[in-house]
Amino acid sequence: MRLGAANSRSWHRDASVARPVTSRLAGLVRRPVIVAPMAGGPSTPRLVVAAAEAGALGFLAAGYKPPAGVAEQIAAVRAGTDEAFGVNVFVPGIPTVEPDGVRRYLSDLEPDAARLGVGLGEARFDDDGYEDKLSALIADPAAVVSFTFGCPSAEVVRALQEAGSSVVVTVTCPEEAAVAVAAGAGGPCAQGVEAGAHRGSFTDDDTWRSDYRLVDLLETLEGVGDVAVFAAGAVMLPSQLAEVLDHGAVAAQCGTAFFRCPESGAHSLHKAALADGRYATTAVTRAFSGRPARALVNRFVVEHPGAPAAYPEVNNATRPLRAAAASRGDIETMSLWAGEGYAKATDRAAGEVVEWLCSGSGSGSGSGVASGRGPVS
Ligand SMILES: Cc1cc2nc3c(=O)[nH]c(=O)nc-3n(C[C@H](O)[C@H](O)[C@H](O)COP(=O)(O)O)c2cc1C
């Protein structure tokens, strides 16, 4: 379904986009690439500035960070560019209903902790400073505020919009998209099951189906309303970008494609693990955090298939373990988040990756698409 040139409504500037979108958010998408928020290190102000300077929309990741740290990063981006950028916030869930499962799981992890010479952390619930982060973002708005792990209330959406921000909500099924649109969000970010790191599902149970592949999910969103749909999940090639635009998205939100860039603050061993061929595949696992997330299948994933549904309790408990593994270079115990397309990630500068993704659907010479490779290093 391709439509032609723009009419009186505001169309995305890529002519292949099928959905007419009038939202303010669509106007912020200069090129159809979003550099995904990646909490835990990869998202740096430098990466966001590089994205912005290349015409993409970059995101800071507020997850796991204290509000002061987020404010510092926002200031650093503003010092580097006048272009629009976004900030991503985690929506808090509810305390686990499986406390016994958590206790059992943590005792399974004791040998790993002992081997690394650390104790496990407290399996406590927290809201990742949600209210404080919202207050700070309302007082000092970013162009876009996106959410994952749930949908903010309509009041929160309105307050952010009145402050001047567009609001995006990560969705993994049509039911979540309907909730996000009803709350007033200008953009659902459709996240297919191929995507790297945590599933953005609103609940961590079986309320709704959460295993849609990206294109199937986009197809369910065709009648969702006049909103700007972002498409997330293993978009690594120009042809894949063209495909999601063809399915009505205004842009692809790519994480793994930018993970190895020099501007990404990811751990060097994690960057290398995407490229060196030692891991044959990814899987969705709760082993590290208690919430489903896609990671390279290392020893820790294989040995701990039985983690309970308990986010952020398990995440807080495993934090010292993951930190010790990262500082000692114990790659088999690190959480090696990656989308299904990880083998195609390159170490080129973020601006070059944006350029390459936008370079066409594969007919251009030298794009690397025919071979399935990324831009040649
Ligand atoms: C290392 C990593 C960390 C991520 N952290 C966040 C995050 O903090 N917030 C969020 O909304 N999405 C996060 N995501 C998911 C992305 O927004 C996006 O859905 C995903 O990267 C798309 O799949 P891809 O990695 O195959 O491109 C993360 C992804 C990765 C790879």
C-alpha cells in the first residue's frame, strides 16, 4: 500500500509513507529513523546529538537514572544541537505476585554471585522515580517524551502536551495501541518481538498477546487513528526500513543498529559480542530482570530459564551480579541485550548508519543490502 505525493494534509516527507499524519510528532520526524532510547549506558548525549545532526530523532534513556542525571544529559544534548530530541521514561508496574518464586530464583543465583565475589541486591520494588521524572520533564520539556512498560494516564499525557512535548507510548499488541491512543498519545511505537532488550508490554502476564512480529503488528494498527506510528524491531537494513514505512509507520525506531556506533556508551565487550560470531542466536528471557527481554544466548540465559515474573525486583537483585560481571569482563554473565538482527550492526558512526538506512530499498550500488551486510567498514 503505497500512496503518492503529499496533499493538503501533512504527510511524512518520505513519499513511500502510506499513513497521512497530522500530528505535531510527525513534523518532528525529518528522516524516517529514530535512534532508540537504550537505558543502561548505550544512549549518550553524543549519540543523540549525532542522530539529530544526521536528521534522525534521537532519544535519551531516563530509565535507571536519577532525575539529576537525566537533567545533566538533557543539558549536554542541548549544548550539542538545536535539533529536537526525545526522552524515554519507564512506567512503573505493580509489585510481583510471585514472592516465593523470587526467593527460589535468588537462591539459584547464589553460586553465580559467589563466583563473582558479590552479594545479590535486595529484591525490592521501585517506580524508577516516575513522578520526579515527569515533574522535571513538565517543568523543562523535551520535544518528545516516550514511555515503555505501560501507558501514562490521560492527565499525564495532557500535562506533557501542554508543556510542549509530543507523547509516544511503546505498544506490543493492538489492545495496547488502543489504550495509548485513547490516552491521547500522538504516537504508538509498535515494538515487534524481534526487538532488542525489554518488551515494552503494559503488563507482565498473559492479559494480551505479546509476541507479534513487527510487520504483523503494524498491520493491526492500520485503523488506529491519525497518529504517527514508530516501528521497532530488528530494522537493520534500508529494505527493512522501506518495508515498515510501506506498512504505515512514519519511522523505524532502531536500537541494535546503533548499539556498536562509536557514540554509543555500551560496554566494549557487549559491542564485540554482537560482531564476533560467538553467539548464534538471541532469545527472550526473564533471567536478568524478571521481565521478558531479548538477549544473546549466553551461559546465564541457558542456565536460568526459570526466572519469575518479577520486575523490577529481580532486576534490583541481580544488579550487583551484572555490574561485577561487566567490570570483570565475564561476558557469560552479562545481560547482552540484542535484537534479532544483531549480526548486521556495524561500528560506523551513527550519522553514517542513519544515512545508510535511508539510502533506499536495496537497488543502490554499494549499499550492502544485496549481501545482507551493513555499510562496509
Ligand atoms: C540495549 C538496549 C536498551 C534498550 N533500552 C530501552 C529503553 O530504555 N527504553 C525503551 O523504550 N526501549 C529500550 N530499548 C528498546 C528499543 O526502544 C527498541 O524497541 C528496540 O531497540 C528495537 O529493536 P532493535 O534493537 O532490533 O532495533 C532498548 C533496546 C536495546 C537494544
